[in-house]
Amino acid sequence: MRNFFKLISIALMLIIFLSSCSINKKDIEPLSIPIVKTNFLMGTIVEVKIYDNIDDSIITKAFNRISEIEEKMTINNAETSEIIRLNNNAGNKETELSSDTFYVLQKGLHYSHLSQGAFDITIGPLVKLWNIGTDSATVPQNDLIDETLRLIDYKKLSINPSIHIAMLQNTNMKVDLGAIAKGYAADEAARILRDNGVEHAILYLGGNLLTIGRNPNGSPWKIGIQDPFSNRGDFMGIVNIDNKSVVTSGTYERFFEKNGKKYHHIINPKTGYPVENNLSSVSIISDKSIDGDGLSTTLLLLGLKEGRNVIESLSGIEAVFITNDKKVYLSSGLDGKLQITKSEFKLD
Ligand code: ADP
Ligand code: MG
């Protein structure tokens, strides 16, 4: 008799469990036409496309999270920014940071170490000097560049991970999270969507893209790799991915022209000038967008040869390198996986 009751109660629990599963499934039934919302955040256009039948107010939650990250990490709003506080305290005192800002700063230091300073999270004074991407962009005087170069050194940023404290050792030093903050914002926005039941979605934050799950028809997403010589959204090839981030850094993203020469926004901390090698862009495919963002900028700065060495030393992260003469180099994990759609691009 006792066994009989046990059996009945197990059967009842099973019925309740299965019926709750079917309710959940119905709630998030995939859509063939997505819910699309756009916003202007972190200095770029943010677009969220959700293919689940879900209350779209969660997109507002995701946008709010991006704004929160922007406010903490921007170099343009002294009222809210922890980074401006850290920079203003340079050479003077320690700054306590929120766990968001501390995490991104620590990632920035990681990529600075990994590239032995080709990527340098203390690039701030040079970014300010050039002002690329603003109306006041100029080619600075040589002596000003030399003077500013002395302020750039990630080894002079000390951090204490147990209490989230950071300090720049010398006055006028400045951290700039411009190369990785968008990646973190994308990761956090995606986390919020997932936590709220989203199973099929794509997020765009400027050149950063993040996919959630698979395409609603069950196949991987077909993601375009940006043609670095054309407009945003014009692709040179396609990769199939699911649950991954694709971030591209390119010398085409933000630049100005002076006397027929182009000056872009990724600066070589050794020379003080925009980096010049034969790379036009690097796209990174990774789980986390913060790593894609950090690495795409880092590998662009390192150049093809060193960049390839670094990517091969990392597992689960792949790269597409495109040179100025439209040659395409893939990391070994992408072998045979990029379908080139523009014939002028040649696989090496
Ligand atoms: P985008 O912002 O166009 O997506 P990136 O992710 O490649 O491009 O980041 C470029 C930004 O990184 C610059 O605008 C600047 O804020 C910052 N930056 C420039 N040079 C360096 C460098 N050597 N190390 C670290 N950050 C840099
Ligand atoms: Mg980047």
C-alpha cells in the first residue's frame, strides 16, 4: 500500500512538472518576425532583435543596464563616471570601484599584459590628445605626443582585487575603457535577456554582435563578417555560429583625414600615432563579448604575425584577420568555416 501511494505521488509530480514545461514552452514560442528595438547608447547604435514571444519591456531592462554601465565607465560624464574619479585621483589617492568597473578594468589590464603593452588600458591621455571621433580631432604636435607618451604605462596602474581598489601612480595618467566597455555591456544585456527567458536573439552594439541560442528554425545563425573597406553592415563573408559573440575592430571605424592621410582611432602606445601595420580589421568569435572586444583591438595592434600567435595560444576563441590588400587569414579553429561572399577577398 505504501508503495502504491509513493507511485501515485511520483506520477502526480511528473504530471505537474510536464504541464509546467509545456506552459513555459508556449510562453516563449519562437517568432519568425522578431521584436526589434533600437537605442543610442555608449556612443553607438544599439539594436536588440528577439525571436521569442515575450514581453518587450525586458528590452528596456537590458537598455537600462547598458546605460548604467555607460554612466560608470564613460570619460564624458564626470557626475557619474568612476573612471573619471579614478583618473582625477591619479598620483594622489586610491579609488574604490564598483564590481562592474573593477571587472572591466581588470580585463583591460589582462589584455595589456598579454600584449606586453601594445594594448594599454592607460591609453587615455593619447586618446584625449588626438580626440579622434570628435569635431576637434587634430594631428598633435610631435613634442606633445612625446610628452604624452611618458604618461602611458599599464604597469603603473595598481589594483587590489580583494577590495576593488585601483590607483594610477602618476598625476595626469588616465585609464580609457573604450576598447572593451561595449563588450561588457553586450554580455550584461544578453545576461538580462537570458534570465528573462529569451532563447533566440541577436544584439548589436556598434561593431559588437552577440547571439543568444540558435536561429528560431533551429539552425545556427548566419553572421556576416564586416567588409572593412565598405559601409557598416556590408559583409565580405559569412560564418555559422550559435551562442557566441562576434566583435570586429577596424581602422575604418572612426578616423579623420588631414592632408590626404587617414588617422584612425586605435593608437600605438609605443609611437603615439594610429597603429600602422598591414591589417584593416580583426574579427573575434568568442563566448564573451568583453573578450572579443579586448582581443579584436589587441590583435589589430599586434599585427598579423604576433596576432596569429596569440590567437592560437587561446582555446575556444577564433579570429578572422583581413589585410589592407584583402587577404584573409583564419585561426585554425575556423578552417573551412568562413564562406567568402565577395570574390576580391582571398583566403591565404
Ligand atoms: P570601436 O570602439 O570602434 O568598436 P575598439 O573596440 O577597437 O573600437 O576600441 C577603440 C578604442 O580603444 C579607442 O577609441 C580608444 O578609446 C581605445 N584605444 C585606442 N588605442 C588603444 C590602445 N593601444 N590600447 C587600449 N585601448 C585603446
Ligand atoms: Mg575592442
